[in-house]
Amino acid sequence: MAQSDAPVQDWRLPFRERLWLASVLTLTLLAFLSTFTFGWVYDDPPQIPGNANLRWDRVGFLFTHHLWASAAGIGDARFYRPLLSLWFLVNKTLFGLNPHWFHFTMVLAHVAATALVFFIARGWLRDTGGALIATGLFGLHPLQTESVSWISSVNDSLAAFFCFASFLAYKKARGTQKHVALWWALSGIAFAGGLLVKEVSAVLPAILLVDLGFDSNSGAGQKDKVRAGAMIVVLCGLPGIVWLLLRHHVLGQVAAATSSLGWGAAILTAPKIALFQLFRVFLPVGLSPHYDFPPADPAAMPQSLLPLAVFAILVLVAARKARNFWPAYTWLLLPLLPSLNPRWLNEGDFVHDRYMYMSMLGVGLLVGAGYVSLRRRWPEQRIIQGLGAALLVGLAFASAIQSQFWANDVSLFSRAVQIAPQNPWAQLNYGAALSARSRYADAAPHLVRSYDLQASWYAADYAGFAFQNAGDLSQAEHWFSLALQKNPSLADAWFGLGELRLAQQRPADAVVFFEKAIAQHPDADGYHYALGSALEQLGQNAAALNAYQTELRLHPYQTGARKAIERIGVQ
């Protein structure tokens, strides 16, 4: 791993450097190779195989609706990510609904983002060995496993790729005399792409401005820096304004606070989140899709102030001891900022590994700088290089092991319950995973526990479904009714009550509940068929026939509806 004094903007690599980079990227690919055999987990089913709008004739819908608009009952209108949906559509077009190919392209997206890290690190460190260490740490750290093993989290890799490409185009624009306008335009276009994939991309203009302010390598004068700053403001400001207007038009708001957490608790929780994330960078053990992470309590002073004090000390020490490291600190801290406001996050679920994805570039730059410094001070070059290689291989094995939890929902959320038994989302998702495997009796206690930890309609609804299929109809009715108290527009709960009434031989009551379910979700699979069954039991064959015909029109594969129509016709 030799030192390189190549210009910042030079993408041409000597053969030996290309070989080393290819080795690191191949190791990254191998670390996540087993994920190619994984299936759909977590949010994948409603976003991809269950998304009826993933069609080319519905591209306009994808760009004019929020991410979860196709999933009935989700109602989480916080995310405007049309390019993510477009990515899923392209994959579906190429590979059908085979999750293995989605995992394949997902790992390729991560490898592509990792490759761009090398060029950013090489330009900042001016050392090939340090850049390779930074690249390997970004690509192989176990904290990246969530974003690389979970198909729906491919937006992390895509957003990072767009942001890294925008940064490199900006560096090229400042370091070349040819096609300067084109490079600036490419920087702005890549930034716009990042915004349409994930909201964290909005921090990129601040990163560019910090890099511009601390850049001492380009030899640019003050006037050149002012002009470059103006270009950043214009080329990032215009896409940013358009993006904000689109978000407001589609979502009805720019940002949403989904938590009942007060601002005092949110402010005190922010440094606690940051320290928790940074701790796991250095000790990535016990990783999980969920964590037990209670918010800070403003009433519990001075304990609640301790994380804030520790974080402030770390920032002050970093600022004073190594001011030239601020571009690396910026890559570390700014992408983490959106996740430091717990009011924007799911209540009771404030920390996820994927929130550190882009920030790992900053970690990689700092570790790469440490590697360069150590190698220059230690005469035994081969020992230092061997330690660097051993670090990367160790991280690769750790990530390969960690990724196995993401093979399926049961293994994933059993891990979550093991690590975070007090997290309501862990209990909810584990119960839902068990229900999907028809293990309803095992699922019900976890869903009830989720509701006890955080009284939510979705936990009550899932509990009602589990008890219903486990044969405990009284408990099922209790939980469906509880879900409807919290969310009267919940179609599944109304439908569940209708099915209970049919099982109790009370078709007249069932009709009332089925009609309420259809009013909330008129094109749901099976709703009109169930209504037809209830009407037929009441002897209302004409109305039943109409319900069956509606079901067959909406869902032509419904053989039950077709047989019912034939049966009534014979009568």
C-alpha cells in the first residue's frame, strides 16, 4: 500500500492501485455474498411484492405520492423517495419478484458507493494505503450490515452513491480547467438524485461548504473560493428548493414530528443517541434491528445532562486538537444529524444501524488518517500494513456473521427480542413474523407485550389476528375492538370482526362489519367475497351475486368468487 501524491481530482489510477482497490471491493462483495440467498424481510413485502403500483404505467403515481401510499393502513406519509421506488421497479422489470436478484443489485450498490469512498479518501489523505483502509472500513464495518442485507434499505447505498458522486464532481470542477460547467452541473444533478432517494442527502451542501472552507490543497485564492461557494449555493439550492416544494405538495408538509416526546427530552436525547452510535463504531457487538433505548428524562437531572456534557467535550477536543480534520468530522456528524431528533422517528425506536451508513465515510477518513500517521512514525512498514489488512479481514468476517440474522424475519426479530426485550417494535415485528409462519399461539404473547410497552393500534390489530387464527375468538374480538378505538379507519380490524361474526353464525352482524371494512379499503383482496358469503347466508342472493362479481372484477384470480357466481346462477 504505497503513498500517492496524485492530484485530488485525478481519477486515473496506476495499475497497482487499481489492483489494491479491486481487492478491497472484492472482499466487500464476498463479505455479503451469502445475502444473495436471503428473502424478503421487514418492510420488503409491502414495498415490493405487495406494491401494486410498481408498474411502468404508474411511474407518475410513484413520483406524486409518498413512499407508503401503496400500502393500505400504513399511513406513514413522512417519506418522499420516488427514485427508491423507481429502483425497485427497474429491479422488478429485470428480475421479476425474485428477492435473490434484489439482494444482488443491493450489494452492487453498496460496492459502488464503497468505490467512490476510495477516491474521496485518496484526495483528502493523499495516501493510497490510508485511502484503502478508509474504503475497507466503510464497506466492511458491521454497522453497514443492516443497509446491505435489507432490500428496503438500499436507499442508504443509493443516497451515499449520489452524494459521494456529487462531492467528487464538485472537487473535479474546482481542480480542472476543462468542462468546469459540466462538472458543476453533474454535482447538482447527483445531489438532486440523492434528495429523491433519502432525506439525509440534504446535509451535502453544508459538507461541501465546510470542505471548501478548510481546503488548503487546491491552491485556490479567496476569490476562487467565494465563486465556488456561490456555485454550491446555486447548484444545491435550486434542487433543494424544488425538492422541498415537491415534498410539501406530496406530503402536505416539509417535515413531520411523529412523536409525543417533548422538545426538552428530544434535545437531551440527541447527544445520547450520538454517543450510542459512536460507541458501536468502536465496539460493534450485540447489533440488532432494534435496541432498548429510552429517551432522556428532563426531570432526572443531572443524569440526563451527562451525555450532553460528554459529547460537548468530545467536540471541543476534536476542534482544538485537529482543526484540519474538520472535513472528516463533517462527514461523520452531519449525516447523523437527522437521526438525532427523536421527534422525527418512530416513538420508542430511536436508534438503527442504518442511520450511520453515510457517516461511516467520516469514520473511515479518521481511521485512514490514523493509519497514515502510524505508518509514518513506525519504521516497520510491513507490520503496519499487515495490521491494516488484518483489520479489514476481521471486519469482513464480522459483517458476514452479522448478516446471517437478516436471512428471514423470524431469525431477524428473534435477535431483536433477545437484544431489546423492552422495545415495543421488536416485540411487534417478532409477533408479526411468527404469525406469517402460522405460529399464532407463539405470536400472540409478543404482540400483547408490544401493546403493553406502547399502546398502539397496530399491536392490537396484529394481536387480534393472531388470537383469531389461534382459535381464541373472545380475545380476538377484544383486541380488534381495542385497535378500532385507537384507529376507527382500520379496515383489517373491521374485517376481522366480520369474520368472527361469521364464525359465530351471526351473518347479519358480519355484513355490517364487512361493509365498514370495504368503506375503508374498497379494493382489498377477499373483502367483497366475505361480504357475499354473509349475504348468501342471509338468503340475499342478488346482493351476494353482486358482491361476488365485484370481487372477481377486482381480483380475477379469485376462484372462490367464480365458483360462488356459478352456484348462485344454477339456483
